[in-house]
Amino acid sequence: MLNNKTILLTGGTGSFGKKFIEMTLERYNPKKIIIYSRDEFKQSEMVKQFKDHKDKLRFFIGDVRDKDRLYRAFDGVDYVVHAAAMKQVPACEYNPFEAIKTNIHGAQNVIDAAIDRHVKKVVALSTDKAVNPINLYGGTKLVSDKLFLSANAYAGGKGTVFSVVRYGNVAGSRGSVIPFFKELIERGEQCIPITDYRMTRFWITLEEGVELVYKALEESKGGETYISKIPSFNITDLAKAMNPACELREVGIREGEKLDEVMITKDDSRNTFEYEKHYIVYPCFDWWNLDEHFTIGGKQIAEGFEYNSGTNEQWLSIEELKYRIEDLNLIPERR
């Protein structure tokens, strides 16, 4: 699929971008991978990390807010994976206009550049926070998702296909709670703060996130939202898996935080189909039709179904969490 193709990643120096590059270089023989981001230090670190593949990688300093720079970077690109975003909830709350410029205006710039530069496919990374959003980050990502899905009609006859993949915080990434717990334990802290004992989350690894993007790149026909079928866990069990001897202290839920992650709403269930390892939420637009855009093999889910980490059928025990954390190579040293 990606052999002899040029792929561009916006926000490509993040956790996802590094794993995507690593897996893509192992699995495919791309013509070129372009890392597009605004942090020259992180790019210089990636140059060192992937020094054995320097003939395949190109590094563009640029911001998704800058349409002219995007047009230059997208020239000759086959596939775009859009991972650039302002992601930290408190930062978005305190800097709302900046979040809007990056997450919404930046999305529109990516869409325009992709269409006008004849990119074949664009896959945009979304988040559970875009589902029934209660914070600005989620609100901007909801708008971003809508823009990418509607872009399939906006593209007209130029042929660019847009789809979205959605998942929550990735296990072990900078956005997950695991590195925070790890740091506390390594410092010798015996008490781990838990915002709410009832809190649940989905478990997805970087590898699984990349696989979902591959799925979208391979089979999307326009307008799909892909969601992986993954297990849930209790946040208290996660803490106990990392340090069985620790004490837990409930400190109160933070502003903009949810007790559970929701990936598919009850209202979306009417347009959702279940596949072996994932769900696809199809759009409800005049331009979308079953014959042209549907991926065969899916089974429509029951109306009223909600994909919620708190009501999920598959759960991870403390022992299973322990093994999975060890696989991340993040298990802290005991003191």
C-alpha cells in the first residue's frame, strides 16, 4: 500500500509520529516520509533516532496554521496523516483562540492543501473528547472531525478521500496517566492521587493506533470514522498494577475531565457498523451512499448502542494490566 509512496505526517514528532515512522519503515518501502512540525529540536532528535533511514525522511519546519507552507510541503504527496493539534485540555482552556487556530483553522488548511495538491488520501486523528465534548479541546476536535468528513464533498471531482480515526489517550504516551504514575513511584511516593475512584478508560497502544491508521489508508472510501475494539480498565486497577503496595487518594475530578471515555454515542449507533476488530461510523450526508462508500463485511449495530469504557464488555484485570505495562517498557524501579 505505501510502497514507493510519499507520506506526510503533520505533528510528526509526537509519540504517534515516531511509532508510525518506525512501523512504516519496517513494513513498507516508502519513497519518502515527510515530518511536518514546528519544533526544530524534536526534529533534530528524530534525525538522530532514524539516522539509518535518512534517505527516506524529510523534515519540514512548519505550522498547520500556515497555508502557504502546507501547499509547499504537500507538493507530490500521496498520503497525509494529520496528527498536529493542541491537545492539552488546560492549555486549550486558557488559550482558546490559539486552540481554534490550530485545531480548526489548521484542519481547514490541511483540507485545502490536500485537495489542491491532489493528495490521494488524508486520515485525521481524532479523540474520544470530541464525542459529547465538555471542554474546548474536545469542541475544537469535534469541529475538526466534521470538517474532514465534509471535505469529501468539498473535494468535488478532484478525488481526495478523507477519513477519521478516533481513540483516547494512548497507553504510555505523554498524554496518558502512566508516565505520571511512573514518575511518582520512581520518586518513592507511596500515595498515588486518583481524580475519581470510578474512572475508567480504554486501553490502546501506539502500535494499535498505527494499525488503525493503516486500515483507514487502505480501505477508506470517504467519510468514515474508524474506532478500534479495545478493552477497558479501572484507573484504580492501573495504579495497583504499577505498584501493588501504593495507597490511593481521591483528589477530585478536574475541570473538563470525564469519568468514562465514549467513542460512539447512542445517536451515532444508527450509522455504525461492527467489523472484526473495529467499528466504522458512516456519515449521514446526501453525497454518501451505500453502494459507493460502504466497506463490505460489516454488521449494523443495534440502535441505542454506546461504546463506553464504563460499559464495555472487555476488561483488563490488575494482572493483565501489569503485563501490558511491562510490554511498554515503562515499569518503574521499586524503591
